[in-house]
Amino acid sequence: MVSPKKGKWYLYEGPVEAISSNKWEQHSSCTIVSPIMDKSESGVYVHRAISIETCRIDVAIPVLHGQNGEDGTIQGVLDLAGINYVGCGVFTSALGSDKVQVQKLVHNLGIQVAPSIHFYSEQIPNIRIQDFIAQHDFPVFVKPVRAGSSIGISMVSHKDALMPAIKHAAQFDTEVTVEKAIQGSEVGCGIIGNSKPIVGGVDEIELNGDFFNFTEKYELLSAQIHMPARIPLKTKRYIQKAARAIYMAIHCEGLARIDFFLQEDGQLIFNEVNTMPGFTEHSRFPTLMKEAGYSYETLIQTLIELAAEKRNGVTGHETTKG
């Protein structure tokens, strides 16, 4: 187990209920561990009170979000330690967390992206920003280039709020992007697999506020998620095809959720790739994969098998769905 707040690694041997209630860190069984940087060991050192033991890890599930969680950092540590893990590798995780670079790649696939500009937060180009606003007008989104879960993102509807939003985003990254707000519904598509991905369903987020921010993602105070999305079958197939193309192009492994904006005229605009989507039993990703025949339990088992495939160099995957 990894403490999101402390960044420490623990061996937890207490009751499962303490994990679901988020009280496991206070349990007396928690013991500090550290990764063994020896691929032949594939495990961790367990720092007991009077001794150091080794503990082999078959598969790690990095259910961590944002910086140092799904940006390739923890994936790199696991690679160096020779530990199999669920999900995308270092390159894809880092790319998926970089809003600017992933948009460039998706645009090269012929999929539309929102107009945007980006810059270093220490050198704010006022003239470029003014020209961008003059061309695209408000509202715009101001975002840190590399941050997850809507951290540091602001929707700006007038000039006076623009600079405070840029300064806010700059607290979370050295680069900031200003992006035209797209009018339309948000839709997402879940995918699992390595070289032979299986595409799940498409859902739709109905918003009652400005955008699907951090609070709405985790508490759903006013937003509603429609599964399946309230769209024609032809549009659904188009979204699934685009999502699969992106998944393959950036070399996703294990799982990902690809999000888009769908405009009233049917145009599809890329939003983001989530290389480690939320994974509670009621999260969007497991619900999306139910359409492809995966129960929550089977989905977890499949992802563990896919993690082992990466190590063994197997290119395909078949499983019995339940």
C-alpha cells in the first residue's frame, strides 16, 4: 500500500474493511517497506522492528492519480524493481498526463482537439494570450499542463479572471495551457487490453455546473452520468473507433478511459486520456466495461493477467467474462 499523502510504502496486514473506510494507515499492522532495486527479486524490503525481510510482489495495482501517481513516476520505480503492474508504462503514463503533447499526437490522427496555447508560467506571453482571446473569445479553460483530476483548472468567462486563473494553474506546474471551452456534452469510452484492446461502452456526463471539476468527479453533487450515453448508435461507434485509435497510437496497456466533447452538430473533440481511471465498483470505468461483458471481479482478474502478459511478452489476451 502507498500513502497518497505521505508518499510512504507500507505492508498492510489488517482487515480489508479498514481499506474501504480509508483508515488502514492507522492500523498497527502497517510496516514500512521499500522497493528492492533488483529485478531478480521483484519485491520490497519489509522494515520490521528488529529485522529486514523481503516480500515478493506478483502484481502491483497503482490506483494513484495525478502527479507521482499516473504520470509515469511510480511506473518507473516499479519497472526498476522488476515488479509487474497493472496499466500503462512510463512513456504512455507521462504522455497521457501532458495535455499539450497528447493533443499534438491526437491531432495528427485526424481527430479534432480544442484550440489552445501553452507557455512557461515564468514567462507569461500577454500579447499571445490577447491574440488568442481575440480569435476565440471567452470562455476558456486555464490548466496546468501536467496535473490530474481537474487539479488547478479554472473556467474563465471574462478578462479580469484570466490572470488570477493563470497564476493559480502555475502553482501546480511549470507550464500552463489556455484552451477554448468546447460547447457540448462530455462522453467517455473505456478500453482494456495490450496489443489487442477490447472497447467498452460509451457514457455521457450531464452537467449542471460549468465543468466536471474535482468535486463533481468524486462526489457527483449535481452532475449525472448516463450509461449508456444518450446518442445514436452511429455516433457511439464513431466514438469507440476514435478511442481505440488513440489507445493504440499512444501504446496504452492494461486500461484507459478516453474522453471527448460531443457537440450538437455531431463533431467530436478530444478531451483527455485517463491512463488510470477511477476504479471503485461504482466508478465510470467498471461501468463502461460491463457493456463488453466484464463483471467487476472479472475485470480485476483480467487486468492482473494483462500485467503478467507485459512481463512475458505475450501480445494478445483472451478471457472468460462473467
